[in-house]
Amino acid sequence: MAYHNVQHEYMQIPPVTRAYTTACVLTTLAVQLDIVSPFQLYFNPDLIIKHYQIWRLVTTFLFFGTLGFNFLFNMIFTYRYCRMLEEGSFRGRTADFFFMFLFGGIVMIIIALFINLLFLGQAFTIMLVYIWSRRNPYIRMNFFGLMNFQAPFLPWVLLGFSVLLGNSVMVDLMGIAVGHLYYFLEDVFPNQAGGFQILKTPCLIKYLFDSAPDDPNYNPLPEDRPGGFAWGADVPPQ
């Protein structure tokens, strides 16, 4: 009975969020069990081009380090804000959400060619958080019970916390920059005088992802729900 409940809850997670977070967990477990090595996963342009190790374009976004606090921290934020985006402003637009993933991943790969970053999963998480925060600017947040702030400050708070954990500031700055680029091209520029829609989801992606109707039993995660923890949880207005 418990297995069926877990399976039901798992299948209630929207498809892109479910696929991405599952891939991240399975990749980390594979490394932990010595099935694969991080040296087979990191972003390396020479190995991709000369030895056709194309999978590195994907696995660089899937590995957050070995099991530990840093992995747990990143996975909670990845799952939470990825799901809230997919169930919130991207509800019913799975193809557009996947295209956002594709756009962000491609831009990060291009940037990584010049600044020598090996793993881009944390930057991708910050990108998701940044886009969510800009689309929910009036939600008040609480971080570890230490500070209250408006949602748009969350990526910068996470950057500061990441530095305290000893991570490279360049990773978070990349996530913020790519998130802002997407937000500007998708939400800001088209609404300005003379603006137009620059980012358009290809028809093939729309055909693949938006052909199925919504599940009537779908149970979304509200965008303003704390989620059971205070690592960037929302707080009600005073």
C-alpha cells in the first residue's frame, strides 16, 4: 500500500521536473556506487568534439557532488522551484518549459567554453530560482529563519550562502545571468514599445510535449506554499 502511495505521489510530479530530478538522483547514486566516475560526467569540450562523448553535454547538469549536505541542499531547491515553475507560470505549457531548459542549457554550455566550469547543475538550479523569483516578485521569503526578504532577492541570498559553503561564485553568477537573459527575452522585451517575441518554442517540441491533455487528477504544488522547510520558504505578508 505504501509503495502505491509513493508511486502515485511520484507520478503526480509534472513530467519535466520528474525527469530532471530523477536523472540527478540516479546519476549521483551511480557515482556513489562506483558504477560511473565523475571524470566520465564533467563538461570537457575536447572529449566531446574529438572523442564524440556527447553525453557530457547532459551529464554536466546532472551531478551535484557526492551524497551530502551540498547535494541535498541543491536537490531540494532544484525540485521545489522547478516544480513550482512547471505548475505555475508554465502550467499547461510543458513544451515551453522544456524549451526554457534547452535555452538555459545551451547558453550555459557556451559560457562554460570560456570560463572552464566542469559541472553546471548548480548554475541551472540558480537559473530556475531566478526565473521563479522574478515572476513572483511580491512573495516574502524566509531563509533558515534568519532573514525575511522579497522573492527577487532569493538568488542573491543563495549566492552568498553558496560562497559560505566554499563553492565558486562564478557558478551562481552564471545561473543568475542566464536566468535574467531568459526573463528579459521572454517577459520584458516583448512587452516594451517595439518589442516582439524572440524566444519561440519550435513546433517539434510543441508536438512532442503538448499533444497530451492535462491530467484531471493532477495535484499541483502551490507557488506560495512553504513546502515543509525554511530554506527559502515563503512567509505570509505582515
